[in-house]
Amino acid sequence: DVLSLDVTTGRRLGITGLGADAPLWLLSLQGDFDLLDAEADALGQEAEAAWYLNPSLFWEHPGFTFSAEMQVPVEGALVTDEEEPDYRLRAVFEKRFK
């Protein structure tokens, strides 16, 4: 089991507009804690945590909704030199038909 902690803040920027239909820029810090880390429990250590920084964009318009998020590993989720870092990108576009 993994416990996830997520802290998010967001704002509308003047360069893209401040109205209700302007894009909302978000920044999130996410931590994932492995609650069943048996190896750490046996050694009396704390469970390992992985931290991610998630910049994202949310834009809701009367005819559509668009959201995009990128997940960047910060600490704990970083891998050894042999492996590639795990960056994730997600984009969702929803069209509303009348």
C-alpha cells in the first residue's frame, strides 16, 4: 500500500487573462510513501518516500476542457545511473457537444 500526500497551489496569470475562462496554472508537490516496505521495517528504518513536482495547466471553456500535467521526480523517485528517470506527461481534451 502507498500513502500519497499532495499539496497544490494555482493561479491565473495576467498574461493569459484573469477571467473565469482563463487558464489556471497549477503547481503541486506530491509524496508517495510505501507503507508495506518490509525491508525497512526489519532494519528499523523509515519507509522510503518518493517526491514529485507536478506543474500543470487547467483550462475550462464553455465548449471544451483541456488539462495537461507533467510529473518530474525530485527525491527518492530518482533512479540509479543505469536507469532513466521516470518523467510522466498527461494531457486530456474534452469536447462538449450541444
